[in-house]
Amino acid sequence: MILNIPTILTLLRIASIPVIMVVFYLPIDDARFWCATIFIVASLTDWFDGFLARKLNLQTAFGEFLDPVADKLMVVILLVLIVQADPAVYIAIPAAVIIGREVSVAALREWMAELGQRSTMQVSWLAKCKTGVQMLAIVCLLYNEDFYGVPVREVGLVAIYVAAILTIWSMWHYIQLALPQFKK
């Protein structure tokens, strides 16, 4: 395992997950604000580690494995926290759709890699859009209150539904890419 700056940033993103979890349950007034802030910083490291890895030619097999694992861990765990804090069906359903897609696509990618078809399952622009909207939804639902008159919770609710739709669409895209292997 080679530890370079992009890999360290990815490891820090994973390390931020338990920090967010602890802060989420702290009995302080600004806990949700701090969770959202930590998540924003962690999300920026996701973009930055990929940028650095490509720009400085620091891509490694370990980094390529770890980056999506970090993303999925963060998304799944934070969605569970959000649903646990507000167990409304209108939040639980899109969260379940997103979590189900993350698990399914990860398994599909693993299967395709075992078949020697890893390059078939490269991240699409649609998946990147899905990730961006998903991150917006998580930030808003973590923060969960108005910010200078902006109805952050409502923005988060709209964003989580848009993310769920993009999630289904991108999953369908990946299934279509894998369809030739299903037919064999």
C-alpha cells in the first residue's frame, strides 16, 4: 500500500465518518451545523483527491479501490443517521433507494471486474451528477434548518428525491452496460 496525498485524503474522509457520528449525537445546539460542515469538507476532499491523483500521476490500485468505498460508506452511514433522526417515510424511501443502488452497483462492478470487464463499468457523467445532488441532499438534511431565510430542509427533501431518480437512472445505465455479460 502506497500512502500518497490522494490516498491520505481518502483515509481522512473515512476517518471523518465516526467523527460526524459522534458530533451528530452530541447534546449541543450546533451539532447538526458541525456535522454538515465536516461533511462538506470531506466531500471536497473527494473531489480534491481525484484531481491530485490524476494531475500528479499518483493513481494507485489501492486508491482506486478505496475512493469509492469511502464514498459509499459515508453516504450509507449518513443516510442512516438522517433517517434515524427523522424516521418519516418520505425520507426513508429515497434513502433506501440510494442505499440499495450503492450496494447493487458495487456488487455489479465487482462481478464485472471478476469477468475482466472492469473498464466497462467506468463512472459515468450521470453517476457524477447523482453524487453531486446526493451530497447536496445530505448536507441539507444534516443541517436541517433554515439558513438566512433559505429553507434548507425543503431543499434537502427535493434534492434527495432528485438524487433517488438519478440513482435509479444511473443504476439502469450500469445494468445496460453489464447486459451482454448477463446474456452469456
